[in-house]
Amino acid sequence: MAMTVGGSTKDAEVMVDINTTPLIDVMLVLLIMLIITIPIQTHAVKLNMPIGKPPPSNVQPQVVTIDVDFDGTIIWNGETLSGRQELEARMRGAAAMQDQPEIHLRPNKLVKYRNVAMVMASAQRLGLTKIGIVGHEQFIR
């Protein structure tokens, strides 16, 4: 605390102001120590990429297109299927092949999600690993 020292009687009161300079110095030192001790953050995303040989470029994979119509009708390469049992039978046959075909799932914009989820869940359960949704441009606004 600071106070005036002198013989003047008109300023006989004590100054009650706090000297903040040492407080600011301590805060700056703590801030610098905090900045130094924080580890440097790297903005890298670590990915586990598969290791192996890519397939020969002259061999094109077989593609199976599965369309799901607005009313839930399933179409396998242009052929309408009778129901889920026939879809799963064909998926079992595709999963048993040496080189699994690529499954291109093309849902209609108006189809209920449960119908599309059913096809994806069946593919996953039966062991199909090469499945993708195509035609998603229709969902972009």
C-alpha cells in the first residue's frame, strides 16, 4: 500500500490504492509458464491404412446394383425380387464367391430409411464387405 509522507496537514489521509504492478508481473510469468508447458498440438489424423497388393488393373470387379424403390421394392440388377428372403439368398451366393462383387445400393429419394437399413444390415450380416451407396446426388439440396 502506498501512502503520502510529508508534513502537509491537508493530505493527512492514507491512500488505499493497491499497487497492481507486481500482480500483473506475476500473472504474466504464470501465463508464460503455462504456454511453455502445454504440449504442441499436431493437427494430424492417424489412419490405419490396409497393407497389401492392389488388384491387377486389367481385372474389373463384378458390380451388383441393388435399387430400392419408393415403395420398398428391391431390384437386383434390374430384376424385381419377391422379398427379403430372395434378397438374402442372392446375397449369400455373392458372399460365397471367391472375389466378392461390389454392391452398389441405390435408394429412391422417397423410400423409408428402414427399407434401406434392412438391405445394409442383411449385407453386413451375410458377410458382404464391398457395399456402397450410389446416386446420393439426388439428396443434395
